Amino acid sequence: MQAATKGSIDVQNLPCAQLAGTWQEDADMLTTWYSGWYNGLARHHLLNVKRAKEAEHEVIQYCKVNPDKRVIEAIAVAFKDMRAKLGIALKP
């Protein structure tokens, strides 16, 4: 995983190619961070470990097929697909 200046990673612009091509431990750390970020934005303060692992798998699979996309785009696709499978509708 290539870090930007002073060890920081630009999480909004991180390409899928980097996530899909990194060590599993780094991918786990990053997807956990992203999960916390998105859940914080949604003011959702619970962690469903099984669902988080499923989401990580879906994001990484998407990134492997779409290395030119950004990770945040992959997360949006994975979350949308998971919500649809679970019958979860977002509030307008």
C-alpha cells in the first residue's frame, strides 16, 4: 500500500488497484476504517461483524474487476447491492 506524504493515505482517491493488490492485513485495516467512516457519517454506531466481512469481500472483488475505480466507488456499489439483497431502503 502506497502512502502519501508523511504516511497518510488519501482515502477518497485511493484506487481499487491498490486495495486489491495489497496484503490482506492492510485490506482488513482499510476496510474497517472505511466502515467506521461511513457508519459515522450515517450516525450508525453498531458493527455487524459478519456483514462487515461480507462487504469487505464484495469491495475487494469489485476492485479486482475494476482496478481503475476508486475504493469509495466500490464501497458505494457493494453497499447498494447489500441493501438491495437485505431489503433495506434508504430514507429520502
